[in-house]
Amino acid sequence: MVSADNTNKNSSKKSRKKYVPGLARFKFEPKDYWDHGEAQRLYEHRQNILSNQNTIVFEDCVKGMEEMPGNCVDLVVADPPFGLEFSGKQSNYNRDRDLVIDSYHEVKEDYGQFTEKWMNLLYKIMKPQATAYIFSGWTHLEEVLRAARLSGFTTVNHLIWKYQFGVFTKNKYVTSHYHILLLAKDPKKYYFNKMEHYPEDVWDIKRKYRAGEAKNATTLPFEVVKKCIEFSSKPGDIVFDPFMGMATTAAVSKSLWRHYFGFEKNDLLKHSIEKRLNEIDLGQEYIELEERLNEIREVAKVKYPKAYKIYLKEIGENIDDN
């Protein structure tokens, strides 16, 4: 005779679905998504908190942020100076010296004090639900973490961006990664919109080598900044960058129906920045949900062929074995 307890256990085992690796990737959809028309409307009807949004001001960011209103930006992407003697023209960087624009501004004061100054102001101008992606090399990571903590931020994630073209070294390992701190002003209500089922904290995103193109000494890849903006903001939001450089943050924001604002000390970049932004159309990189999901599924299909067949069966589509 089988007891009632054993019967319940057996039925529980039968009803529990077997885990299929990768299947959830095919079923995934982001929490929030807008079609092109909705994204454009959000962009156009956004209340203009900053009178000079969609501009880059050529001045020191500390001075500029002191004059900004509180609680006015939705997302921050910041790649501050290295705190190193660096021009981007050294021979071991394998660059044409004539194509690297001069006047890269390095920090002349104590790096920790400098970082605390701009991070304190950053906290003031961010909305309660805002987050900040702060890029840092390992040499000053300790100062950046300390400044973030003292300014009131909570570290949500410590990300690693793995890149190629690390600088050649003789007596130590080649540095080929950046640290990215995802900081929240309020850890209980920050905005985060997963754009993939299993977003890992190591990003293997290659730099695009643009031969013959003028550039700043340090320029983040478009795809790295795009990932930050897509995961942590909505169309119409204001994305702020205190160290604009070649205006990658501005270019990506414009291409994704986001507003931008920021500062840059190097006014020699002005012409290159204007040229770059003029080449970007509003919303040009924004893709519809189905197109995005198809891209995700195409990648997953190669890695999880068994899960893909099960997914097709579940949604009633024919399986093509060819």
C-alpha cells in the first residue's frame, strides 16, 4: 500500500519539468520595450529639465556640475582620466601620432581628492532611480571605490570589460581589461532593464580599429556604451557624461532616442565631435523588439541546438533539420 505522502512526492516529481540548458534564452523578453514610434514620442515629449540638453559644454566638469540643478539626470556614463602620464602617442600603442588629437587633460591634483569632488557632485545631480557606470583602470580603482562609498553610492555590480590591443609589456602581464562600477543612488529603486536572459559581469567586446581616423587619446567603443545605455535607461532619458572625450556617450544616446549632456575640457576636440554627432541620425541604432529577440535566438541556436528544437516544438513551429 502506498502512503498519501509518497503519492504526493511521486506526482510532484512527474509534474516538475526537466531543466533544459539554454531554453530560457529563447523564451526571454525584456521587462520594458518600446517600438520606434513610442520611443520617438518619449524622446520628443520629454520635459526639458536642462535648458541646454543635447549639448556638450567645453569646460571643467567640476565647475560645470556645481551649476547644474539637483536630481536632473537619469543615467551617467563616466570614463575619467587615468591618473597616469599618458598621451596615447607612445610607440607601444601602435597608433599614428598625427591622428591622436593633442591636449589630453590629465589630473594635476591628488587623484583621490579629484575623484571625490566630481563624484560628490554626481550624486547631487542624479535622480533617485538613476545609476552610474564608472570606468577605471586598476591603478586607481581603490580611490574610485572609496570616493563612490563616501559620496553615498551603492555598488550594484563590479563589471569587467575585456578588450584586445593591450599595451605590450616586457616584465609583467599585459593589461587588457577595464573595471566598470555600476553605482546606484538608491539601491532599492534604481532602474535596470535586462536586455538578455543571462547578462554576465564580464563583457568581451572588441575595440574597432579605425585606421586613418582622428581620435582622442582614449575613446570607448560604441558597443560598450550602448550596452550601458540600453540596460539602464529609457527612451527620452537624459544621459550625462562628465568626461565626454570624443562624445561616444552623446553619439550612442542620440542613436537610441536618449537625450545627452556633458562636459569636455579639451576644446581641440570640438570640430571632431561636431562632425561625429552630425553623422548620427536620431534613433538610427534603435531596433524593434522582434529583431532584437531574433538576434539573441540566432546566437543561442548555435550554442544550444537541443533547446532550440524544444523551443520550436513548444511554439508550434516546424523543425528544420537541414
